[in-house]
Amino acid sequence: MEICLMLHGLGPPPPHVAADEAAYWLTTETFARVLDLVRQTHNHVRITFDDGNVTDARIALPALREAGLSAAFFIPSDRIGETGYLSEGDIRELRAAGMEIGSHGCAHIRWPQVPSEVVAEDVTRSIARLSSILGEKIETAAVPFGDCNLRVLRVLRTLGMRRVYTSFRGPSRDGAWLVRRDCLTAGMSQARIRELITKTYTAVDGAISFLRMWRHAGPASNWPAT
């Protein structure tokens, strides 16, 4: 099974970051410990970043390179070039370093709260912007706020997303189309972070996580990877 971690900003949250969002920012010391644990564990662990914060390039990228690890970065395309967020050059640098770049929509809206055609437009425009920056097709997406349902997932499937990353907790089967992620937060204890990364997950753990996701995603929980 695969363990997938969801991170956001690193270091002190800048002034433009709201208090509720700041709760998802990790100290650089905590991030360094996360990388050490990922390198040491026998588990298959993926690291992902949401929201396109500039610390993805300034802090995460050098640390990942030093650790010999990679990560996936999901970027809301309307934020590109804004103060505190990644520039086009930053995105190209991340990709050149072997990092995965995916869509986080354009405007970071809650997809279940808008019609399907709005979801499709939001994702399509985001993919077009990121693809034009990198000169390659973008095929993965992370759901903003972790907020999704079967209707939204059908839209993403129709748009040809190869993998979709969620905020449903727990391990995923290797190669799953709908990927569960555990979110790391500023208030999380080091013991809890260690448990998430190094725990030996059983088939029962996987089944429990699957059932939690089924309540929201229905049959999409079991769709094969594209």
C-alpha cells in the first residue's frame, strides 16, 4: 500500500496567509524530520504540496534535492506570479528537478458547491495554463479543500485526469486512481507524524480507509488508474 502525505507552506506563515490556513504550515525543522523519516521507512511514501506557495521552490525543493527525494506540487493557476506564490520560472525549476506538477484548479474554489460545467472550466483552464508553462500535458489533480463527491470525480475522470489526490485519510493501494492523503499540520505531534509515515499498514487498515472514502466518492473509490 501507498502512504501519501499532504503538505502546504513551510516556515513562518507570511502576513497574507489567514489564520486558518496558517495552521497547515510546518516549520522547516519539522519538514526536515519528515524527510528523514521518509528516507528511513520501508513504506512507499509520496510527498505532495498543495496551494502553490513560493516556499515550494525556496524551501521544499532544496531540501528534497538534498534528501534525494521527489514530490508532487498541485498549483492553483490563478495564483501564479502573485506575491507569496510560485512564479512561472519556479514551476519550470520544480519540473526540471524531477518534481511532478499537477492542477489544483484555477481559483481554489470548492468544486461540489458549483455546477459541473464550472468545475470542468476551472480544471481545464488550470491544465491549459500549467501545460503552456511546462510544454507538456498535465494529467494529475488535487481536490481543493479536499472537498469532492462522485459528481465532481466524474468530471475529473471525463477530463482525462490520470490520478486524483484527495484529503481522505489512510493508505491507498498502489496505482490507485483516487489517492488518499494524510495532511500534516502545525499542531501535529512528532509522534503522530512518525506513526503516519512508519506504521505498518494492514489489509484491515486499507479496508477501513476505503469505506471512509466510499461514503463520499461512491464507486469512484474503486475506479482503476487511467
